[in-house]
Amino acid sequence: MSRHVLVVDDTELNRKLAAAILRRYGWRTDEASGGQEALDMLTADDSYQLVLLDIKMPGMSGEEVCQAIRANPCTATLPLIAYTAHALEDEVESFLVLGFNAVLIKPISLESLEAAIAKAMAVPAGLS
């Protein structure tokens, strides 16, 4: 059975790119264009093993979605990767303190995505 990931980003191109890379390595992907949609999907389907979550989105920010995920006992331990263009060291640290397991800086590469997944899921590097 393939691993299941939810890719959340308000920019369609970013979602499609991340999802395409993940699918290439055997992940089953779903996409959400915003925070509330992502929370609804996580509530409706408990098979997700990872969430790739954009930080800057209209409506609910990635930080707010992270807090909602961590506050729900059903999703509290779900591995979360902050997916952002914000690369300053103090910003990265604040995402980790907030409850993200790893931070992935845009634009992504196969190597950076592998490293973020390995960190978030605490498994050896490798997407499959």
C-alpha cells in the first residue's frame, strides 16, 4: 500500500509540482487549496501519513492550520512539513516550535523534499 500525503497550497502550480514529485516516488497524493479545505479532508479521511502545508495562504494561514491539526487528538501526531518561501533561520525555528516536524523551502527539489520527509517522519532518507 502506498503512502498517503495531503499537499496544501493556494498556488495550483506549487501543489501540482509537489504532488507530481511525490507520486513519482509512490506516494498517493491529494490536494487542498486552502486551510479549511485541508482540515475538512483530514477529518473525513484518516489515511493521511503526511501533510505538506503552505504557510502563506488566504483565509487560514499554515500556522493556524498547524495549530488546529495539533489541537485535534485524531491528527495531533500527524507529520507536518511547513512548505514556504521564508528561509530565514529564525522563521524556520519558529515553524518547528509551533509544531511542524520539518521545513521545506520553495522552490523545492527532489533532494530537499526527501530530506524534509525523512525529518518529518523520522525515517532514513528516501521517498519510497
